Amino acid sequence: MDIFSKKFFTLINEQEEPVPGTEQDTLGTDPATPDGTFDDVDPNPMATLQKQQTANTIGTLETWIGSVEEFITFLNGLDDASVNSQINKADCDSIMADVQRSESKKISRLAQDLSSLSESLKQYLIVANNKTESAGTI
């Protein structure tokens, strides 16, 4: 074992001397290369187009989410103007009482389905925003 340890320490302690003129900096370029040499690349038109499309998509999703949530509030909101609130406050002998008996479940189910759609759209919006934020990182 002593033979191997001596050889091991000999190899570790030996340092190769670099050949003069062949040193490289941390980026792998010659130290004589001026700064900014590789910064002359024009913007990628495809990347610019993708950023614009993503921004348009985000705007569209935000509009859809707003509209869906407005309709949820219209159907099943807590204020007196919502459909569910109005049919639940109807007199017993009015047409609204008939609507309440036969359509209340449909209205609630529709509001629930729209809430699910809204949450799904919000997830897509989060994904789109994350893509936009991480587009500049590698």
C-alpha cells in the first residue's frame, strides 16, 4: 500500500505548467479577445414574435377570466342582484318560485362549472406568466 500512496501523492503534488500564450479565461476564450466581441448578435425575430404571442395570450386569458367571474357573480353572487338570490327571495305564488324549484340546481351547477373553468384558466395564466419570466434565463 505504501507504494501506491507514494505514487498517488506524487501525482497530486505535480502541477502541470501551462504553455505560455495558451492560457484561457473562465469563459474559454483567449485573454487577448476584447470584451464585447460576442455581444454583436441581433435580436432573434422568432423570440420577439413568441413574446408578442405570449403577451396577447395572457391578455386574452385575463379578459376571459374576468368575463367568466362576472357571469358567476351574476348567477350566484352574494348581492341582491344575482339570479340565485332573486329566485330564492321570490313569493310562493309567483313564477319565480316555479323557476326556483325547477332551475335552482341548474343555476348552481352552472356557476360551479364556470368556477372550475375560471380556475383552470387561471392555471394557464400562471403557466404563461412563468414562461414569460423564465424566458430570459437559461
